Amino acid sequence: DKKKYPDLFFCNCNLGYRRDKYSGNMTRKILANDAAEIKSLIDIIEPENIICLGLDTSVVVIRTLIDKKFSCNRVSELIGTGEHYIYGETYIYPVAHPGYWGTSTRGEDNVIADWRRIRK
């Protein structure tokens, strides 16, 4: 009855991926398995912002919501100058995954700048 942040919602792009302590080896194919469910969830919740962690999650979300043929193989190319993508009234922000590989690939300064561009 006392929600501290009722305007926040977090979920994985792939709803059935994790088992026990299993982690890693996420692929676009695995992410795409739940694409229809994620789209339905987004259409119900109508979030103001979607923050996609990592290249593959970003590509699958953009393919699912905006352009089925969208393709990109480099996170720096995907993020570009920091422009967001739009689905209806929802802003989609691809960011490097905040884990070790994403931060080392994108560079810590760029990762910080990418998060700062997200509208409030």
C-alpha cells in the first residue's frame, strides 16, 4: 500500500530465460522468443521510457516495436549521438549493458553520457 516508486517498472526482455543461477549466453534468438509478450506488456503499461540494456536487447525491442527489419551489430552505431527511438508516445533508449563487457566496449565516460541523455 506504500509504493515508493509507483512510476517505475522493470522487467527482462525475455520473460522465461533464467533458471536457477544460470546467466549469460543471451542471444537475439532467445530474446525474440518473448517478443510478442513484451509488446503486449508494453502496450498495456504504456511506459514513458524504455531503457534497453545492451545491443541485442535493443535490436530485438526495436524490431518488435518499430521495424521488423532493423539491424545493427555495434552498440556505438546503435546509440550514435544519443538519439532515442519512438514507439507511439514511448521513448526507447538503447544503452550499453552496465556489466563488465558493455562498459568496457562502450567506455565508462560514454556509458555515463548515455544514461544522462535519458529524459526525466
